[in-house]
Amino acid sequence: MKTDEWLSSREISQRLKIHKHTVSEVAFRHGLEIKSLSKRDKLYKLSDIVSALSVAQANPYNKRFIEAPLTRIYDDYWKLPWDEFICACDTHSPHLNEKLFHKMLDVAERYKIKNFMHAGDFFDQNTFSRFDSEPDDMVDWDYEIDYSRKILQSLKSVFENVYFFMGSHDVRFWLMLLRTGKFSKFDTPFRLCGVDGIETSKYRYAEIGKEWRINHPKNVVKVGGLPALRMIAKHNRSIVFGHGHWWGMEKDPSGKHYLIAPGCMVDGRRIAYKSIWDTSHNEWVGGFLLVVDKDKPILFNDDSPWEIYLNAKPK
């Protein structure tokens, strides 16, 4: 095919198997040279049209072309092949429930679990919060970073794979860092802790195997509530959701998938906005999720019979 010819839009459309109006639209968008024979009759250089179409996408409905978008496609969230893992969330460092945290590490060692997922709100950023009512309640940011570093180091000492994605507290602080110009869009707050081998994501969710979707939803959901059921129907997976600091597990109406709120790793007694005011929200429950069998997930909380789980014969 000769591509240096000057042809009408109809002739080009027949050669390239595209809609004739695509020719004039592409020429307009790319500022291509056009030869006007009359008010209605125009010629276009075939090679220019071919070059412009090389950076466009086909529209399957009318065979026109649209220019390839410059914005990104958000499909690079984690899709992890784990069969076994522990999931925890809402640590709100440095307000860690230390007793529960160490029990979680004991469980991981006992059952030889090598994969850990933290489902949002690792940091608290009390220093920057608008909810605390007294200056004495504020936690020094340097202390929060130092304490967070110790948590990450403890996790790395037990788990081979340590993954964190961001929750609402983490995102607010990350955006603040970006606006100051001190962070690039490729950074996350976890970099400040300086611990190697910690995988982090800006997404608020991840998928594990074919069954699990772990998330920190934008809206607070409850086990058995309609929003949680909608999430299961939407993703056709078992859903483990943080953010609410609630604890519980049940099957969806089909009996195929789980709805799980794994509790939180924060000690609620250390949180000013939770302790100073009364609310009608459910009480926070410390807990975490262990998956060694996708059909029988184990949900732990502060009152779990640790002597049974930790003294049971390991696999």
C-alpha cells in the first residue's frame, strides 16, 4: 500500500477499514495538513492518517478510533498466590495492643505462617488529627515513627512476606506529604520507618488466591450488613474488611463466601477520640484472622483460648 498518497476520507476509510468520519476527526485532533479542493471536498495524506492511528484505540461499536488516554488504568493492585496467611488491620501505631500483637506472632510461629497482610490504618497520625481535644493527647510524630519501626522489625523477624496497603489514616498523611513537596507520588509513609523488605501499596485492597479480597473500604461496613453483602456480590469472593474496628464472621446468603471483620490491633483505651466521647458505634474488638484452610478460617480476639491454639499439634 502506498502511504504517501493524498486521498479523500472515503478512499482512506475503504483502504484502512475504518469509518470515514474517523479520517477527518484524526486529522483535526493531530493538526494534520489537509488539501481543500472545495468547501466540502478535502484530501488527506494517507501516511499521516496511518501514523496518527498508531497511537489510537479502536472503538468496537462504530469502528471509529479514539486517542489512547494518557491517564493510568488502575489494575495493578496485588493479586497474591498465597494459600496460608495472617491478616490484621487498624494498628494505629503507636497505640498498639501489644499483648494481642505478640499472641499473633506466637500463632504465626506455631503454625509456620510466612505471609502477613495488614489491611490499612497502620499509622495513626495523632499529631495531625483534628479529633483530639487536648494538646496533652498529642503523640510526638518522631515517637510514632520510632515505635512503628519496631513493629515492622518484629513482623519481619517472623514472616517472610510482609505486605501493607493503606487505609484512611495512612492516605490522609500520605496526601499531606505529597502536598508539601517532600514526597514523590511513588513514595508511601512506610518509607519513613526505614525497614527493608516491607511491601507497600497505595491501593486500599488486595486479592489473595481465588477466594479472598482484603480491603479497607471507604465506607464503614458491618458483618452481615447490606454494604458487606453488596461487596461479596460485587466481587464474588470472601471479603475481609477493616476500618470499623469490629469483629465477626458469617457466611453470605449463598453459603459460598465469608464476611469477616478481623477486629483491630489498636488498644482502644489509648485513643483519645474513642475514649473521651461516648458514641453509639459498636465496641472495638482486638483481633486478627488466620487462614490455613480457605474453608475454615480462624478468627482470634483478645479472649481466644490461646492455650488450646498454641499448644495444639502443629501441622
